[in-house]
Amino acid sequence: PATDEVVVLSPFEGTSGTEKSYNAATTLAGNRLNTQLRDVGGAVTVITSQFLQDTGAVNNASLLQYTTGTEVGGVYGNFAGTGDAAALSEPDRPSQNTRVRGLAVADNTRDFFLSQIPWDSYNIDRIDLQRGPNAILFGEGSPAGIINAGTKAARFKNSGEVELRLGSYGSTRESLDLNRVIIPKQVAIRLDVLNDQEKYEQKPAFSHDKRVSGSVRFEPEALNRNGYRFIAKASFESGR
């Protein structure tokens, strides 16, 4: 009988899997290599894209309400601050209105590179939340830990998804995720677009987030032979 083609995965990539599941088996959050979660000696929680979709979480403020050892301030948060004189304010950046392990705001990274840009789920494949310091990953970082957003990368499979959400007071959120194979098993591109308009009871208060993200994957056939593997990836994001 014909055997299935063996697919070799990169040791430097973490994926949430193709199955619709809340469970992820591997992570890069332990030592920057694709490692089984059961072999990582740290407090690591992996949030898959399916969990983000089912809970409606789109950023730190809406996700950390559901994770272990994390707190979010504000009306929709889970932070009480009673009895210990602690306080979480309402800053301009919602990501700063959180804390991990009761200490401080965790470092935010994108594909394990430190970033000040708040992540949004429209172009995120998974979130790796590591509670506590890890010098291997980010040196002298926050004692609270690290929240890494794994961006959606181009892959060798045609797919597309359109999402529309309606909220209170005329709030709307539209997103597009489109992946196309240009050359089979060699070149693929992916485009993600977001238009998020959040409105409030108090007029004219509003929040308008517009973003566009793209990625390219290149695996030349001439270099992927005789046990060698070459992968080139590029990504770009712009927003306002």
C-alpha cells in the first residue's frame, strides 16, 4: 500500500495544530526549540486559536480573564484589589492594565521578539503565556513572565476566513484571513486585515483599530534535499 508522505517540521516553529482543540502539545517557550510541553520545567499555558475564537478574546485585556494567575482591571476584568492596597488603573493601552502572578505587567513579545505593539487575534495563531522569569528567553525581563503572540504564518494550503462581529452601541469588527499557495511546496503568501470599531454608551467615546498584516514563506526545492532544509519567512504589519 502507498505510504503517506513524511512532513518534517521545523524545530524553530510552534504550531497549534490543524485540529479544533484547546490543547497544544509543543511550545518554544521553554528553550526556544520546539519542545513537548510535558518536558518544560516551567509554568507555561498555551492558548490555541480555537480557544481565542470560542471565548471571543482579541487582546490581553479580554484573554487574561480566563487564564491562571492573571488579572485584568476595568469593568469587564477580574481584578478586585481588596485588602492589599493594590490597584490597576485604566491607561491608554489596555495591555498595561493587567498583571501576572500578582506582580506586574508581563513582557509582551511577538514570535519571541520584544514588542510594544499590543497584539490582536486577527493575525495570531497562538499565545504562549509563561508565568515567571525565564532568562533563556528574554534575559532580564519582567518577574511576572512573558506573553508571546505567535503570528499566523503563510502555509502550503489554500484557505480563507471572513469574520463579522456586532456589539453594543453600534460596535462592529470585521476581519479577513486569506492564505494562497503560489508555487506548491515552495512559495506561499498570507494576508490578514482588521477593522475594529468599538463604541460606548458615553458619546463620542470610541476606539478604532485598523491593521493589515502579511507574511511570505519560501522553501526552495533546490536547497531542500539530501537531508538539508532551508526556510525563509518574512512578515509585515501596519496599523493605526
